[in-house]
Amino acid sequence: MDACFDILIIGCGAAGSSAAFAAKKTSPALSVCVLGSEDLPVYSAPALPDLLSGELSREGVFVRERSDYESAGIVLRLGETVRAIDPERREVHLESGEALRYGELILATGSQPIRLRRMQGTDLPGNFVMKSMADVDAMAAYGGSRAVVVGSGAIGLEGSMALKARGFEQVTLVEALDWLSPKSLDKETSDELAAVLESFGVEVLTGEAVQGVLGETRVTGVRTAKRDIPCDLVLWGIGMRPDVELAKAAGIPLGQLGAIRVDERMCTGLSHVYACGDCVESTDALTGKPAVHLFWEPAQRGGSVAGANAAGADEVYQGSLAVFLTNKGGLSILALGKTAREITPEERVILQEKRDGVFRRLLLEDGYLAGVQTVGSLADADLLCAVLKRNAERSNGWSLAVPVPEECRCSVRDVMRFLRRQRRG
Amino acid sequence: MKRLSFDPARCSLCGACALACSLSRCGRPEPAESRIRIECAGPDEPLRSAVCAHCEQPACVSACMRGIIEKDEKSGLVTRRWENCFACGACAVYCPVGASSQEPSKKAFTACDLCGGDPLCVAVCPSGALRFEEDAEGSARRRSAYAGRFFGSGGDKAQERPGLPSQADWERIASAVGGRLGVAVDPESLADACSRQRKAWEEEGM
Ligand SMILES: Cc1cc2nc3c(=O)[nH]c(=O)nc-3n(C[C@H](O)[C@H](O)[C@H](O)COP(=O)(O)OP(=O)(O)OC[C@H]3O[C@@H](n4cnc5c(N)ncnc54)[C@H](O)[C@@H]3O)c2cc1C
């Protein structure tokens, strides 16, 4: 007879692991099993840059130890990959050939780094991504002294700083678009950020698409539209894509953005199947629109909701925020809400200041705070985040959102003073 | 559970709470090391305390990228193993009350742990603005204060801030802090440090 679990979870990342513990907490009598391809219990991917830089030890990256699962009564099967799901028979098939039966299934398969396989040279030794601990180990073992980092999202930014801190002599960050992290930052903020990166010795090239990787037997350089940059390794940070292969093959409905569609209880369109984490499409808490948020907080919280509900609870997941946050090695950036391009010019007021080394840019839409970008400090992050969330509820009718009065729309200071006054108790 | 509660109408912004907190955390009167902050948005504005509320559904727990913040089901406390913090800052961004900040001496983000059940800030607060009380008591008091603002003494804005601690108060505060830390604390230098703290808070609000 095949083994059967009341709750079976695929993926032992932030989402799958949270789901397992929440399920056990909700209903200790149920049997819970987590399957994970990586032979490691959940660790903090956001801490990987610190592992790469040498700031953290391997132990410093783990979130749970194997013994934690054991003492919670969770069956942990690591190094096991699911090959297929048979929703009719409520079975999953492992690569080893074994089949497992489930009462409820939770998909927490996460995301995969995007790779440009067709681009010349991307199959040479010396091409790296940074998704897993194995990726960091491989990069560390490969060595070198000159690196090109492609892409300026969180991974590109943190990766380039980490390589520099690791002792690389030359680190060049290349971004094809006109400025850094354009999905989250305006040009002005990007300029501030570029100055910080350069002060740490990272060379920043924007508006320069990579055309190919150079080298015969291993990477020796990168060719952009404007130049050849000699290097020993390339770190690709051009984005992550939800891992939905298993779900797609099993006929689990995807959303309009291509990730697994879930309702507010984290149920997929197929009965007895839940999903959570980087592989799902849920709701953006600010816009109310469908969103795929590849972030830690939604993975943990969504995982907890999915796990609890699979175990019989009735919890609700109220969507998530896209929080662009980096706070390491002297680099502090926070970006929340809309960028300038997402607000019509007639409705937009943009205020910006730099005081005591801290850059702040606030965007008002129709008088309401709608976007925040800061470089250099996380001070007041909580206040700004809380105000943005409150303003997003504006469409509900009963919201407590308050516009910034006309007379306070002159400077960042005035707006901050107003927001502080609003917050009391 | 028993939580800290703050009555803005009674607070003189004397700074003793934060000073005592930072002394007990790092042995120095260092505002950035305090786990309680009083926010002052202007001379006539009501004050606000920024300190961990040990929320029922704490946002910091799922935000923490190292999984070191937990809600203890029995005691209700939100605890953190800050020794393992890698300072990602997510707890500070997601906290709805601004209770989490980076303690420079530890590099870690921390929040109030209620001193294990006997908060020093409450022991030193000279005006009774800070209390350590059961939820029910606190909410009853807040309700009546709220009603008082509407029907009684006319709005929180008009209220005068209570006077600063007297010499005798400072002596009492110094001996409470000293007693807890097992060192002698000079009331005068404590008062000086607190007054710097107060100015800093007032400037933050400007
Ligand atoms: C370098 C880096 C830095 C980051 N920094 C931040 C940050 O600063 N802030 C932030 O909010 N987020 C950050 N993130 C994103 C954050 O880490 C992710 O959103 C989060 O880890 C998602 O968790 P998850 O459990 O959904 O997915 P994953 O972590 O991708 O876990 C999925 C797991 O499922 C396993 N799996 C997949 N398919 C199968 C299968 N068929 N069988 C068995 N197992 C399977 C995978 O091997 C993997 O272990 C960062 C990510 C990286 C890589």
C-alpha cells in the first residue's frame, strides 16, 4: 500500500514549511508530510547574499532545523522531487517511482531564476544564478576576481555588493533599461542608489543590454551593446518565474499572469489542492489587482493560511504588498507603492529631499500618499508603509484614508509632519 | 495578557522611560538603543508611544526573513531570538506601530520584551503615563478617556502637557534604575540625559 498523508506539501521553502507547521498547529492529529527537492530544511534565501559575502555562516542562514519538524510531528522527506500529480486519485508520484496518497495537497513549488539559454555563451562554466544555497556554494567554489552582474533587481543589487564584499576586485552591474530597478524606482532614486553602489566600488552601467557571454571553455567576458567587459564570472539576476510546471500538467488552473490562481483561502481551482508562495497569483493589497509577488512575507503568511485551512481552519489571506527592501552592507533602500510613471501627471505631486545623507522621495496621487522611495535609512518605514496600506483601502468607502492637505504638499518634511500628526494613540 | 499601555494625556515627555530602557539594554544612555520611543508631532500635538504591542496577529512574525520572531501562544508575548537576526529590516517595515528598530550595539532589530514581566520603563515613569496592565483594564480606561475627550474637558489638543519631573522624582527614578542595574545612578546626569532625549524627540517632530 502506498503511504498516505492527511496533508501533503510539495516544496520545503518559506511557504511549504510555514504551511506544515500551521497545519500541525491547527490540527495536531493530522499526518503532515513535506517533500523537498533540495536536501535542506527551509533557509532564508534573502540571507544568501550575506552568505556569499562571507558575512554569515551556513548555519546563519537556516530558518528551521530538521529536528524542528520532527519535534512538531511533521514527516520531512528532503531530496525527493515530485514528478507528477494525479488529482483524480489524489496521488503524487515521486521521481524515485514511489507514489504517495493525500487527503489535501499544498503546492509550494516556489520560483525558478530566468535564464537566457539561447544567448551565446550562457552555457559556459562561469554562468551563475542566485536562487539556492547550492548556487552560492557553486559561485564560492568557482572563485575569480572580476564579475559582471546582469540585472538590477534585488538580486542584482545585493549580489553585486556581496561579490564586492567577498573580495572581488572588479564588479560591474549591467542593466539593459535606462535606470536601476525601474519597476520599483524612479530615475532620481536610481541615481542615488547608483552613487551608493559606486561608493562601494561597484561599477554601474545602465541602458546597456547584454548581447552575449564571451569565452571558449569558460566565461572570459560579457559583450554589451557598447563594449566587451572582461570577467571571470557572470551572475544573472534578470528575474524569477513562478514554478508552475507540476500544476499545469495536473490541470490546476493558472491565473492571467501565469501563476497558480488561488482564492483568499489559498484554494486552487481544483478541490483538495491548495497553493502558496512564489508559485501563486493572489491580490495586490494596494491596487486590488491580481499580482504575483515573489517575496518572503507573502510566502510565509500565505503558507500559514494554506496550511491552517488544509487542516480545517477558515483563515483568509488578504493579499500582499510588493515591498522592495534591501538593508545590508551599508545599502539601505525601500520602495513601496507607485512610481511616477504609474500616476497621471495631473494627479501627481512629487516631493524629494536629501537630509543627513538620507534620500526620500514621496509621491502623492490626488493628494494621497501613493508611493515611497528611500535610500540611506529605514527610519519611518513603518509609518509610510502603514499610510500606504490605509490609503489603499480608499476604494472601500469606509476607509480612514486622509489626503495630505494642500498646505502640506510643499516638502517631504511637511508631509512627514502631517503623517506623524495623523498617527496617534 | 498584561501589556504596556500609554496615556498621552499624562506624559510630560520627560524621557525617563527611554533612558532607563537603553541603560538596561546597553549600559549607556543611548536613545537609539531604547525599545520604547515617544513620538511628538509638534508642541500642541498629542503624544504617541512606539513600543511593541505584542499583537494578536503580529505582522513581524511572517515578515521576519530568518524565522526568529514568534508569538508565544501561552504568554501572548512576541519573542525574538535576536542573536540570529541578520538585520533585513522587514520587521521594522511591516510593524504597524513602529516598535521595531535596529539597536546599533547589537546590529540586530529588536523590540520590547516587557523586561520579562516587570518593565523598567513603567517602574520609572514618574507621571503614571505608562502602565503595565491587563488588556481589559487598559481598554476600559482608554474608553473613558476617549469619552472624556468628547464630553468632558474639551478635546485632546487643548490639553496642557503635564509638568516635568521634580528633583524628588529624579531621585526616585535614579534609584529605580540603579536598583535594577545594580549600579549607582546620579540623578542629575540622568535628568540631563533625559532632557537631551526630550529635545531630540521634539526636534524629530518638527
Ligand atoms: C537571493 C535572494 C534574495 C531574496 N531577497 C528577498 C528580500 O530581500 N525580500 C523578500 O521579500 N524576498 C526576497 N527573496 C524572495 C524570497 O526568498 C521568496 O519569495 C521566498 O523564498 C519564496 O518562498 P517559496 O517557499 O514560495 O519558494 P522557494 O523558496 O522557491 O521554495 C520552493 C521549494 O520547492 C521545491 N520544489 C519545487 N518543485 C518541487 C518538486 N516538484 N518536488 C519537490 N520539491 C519541489 C524547491 O526545490 C524549493 O526548495 C529573495 C530570493 C532570493 C533567491
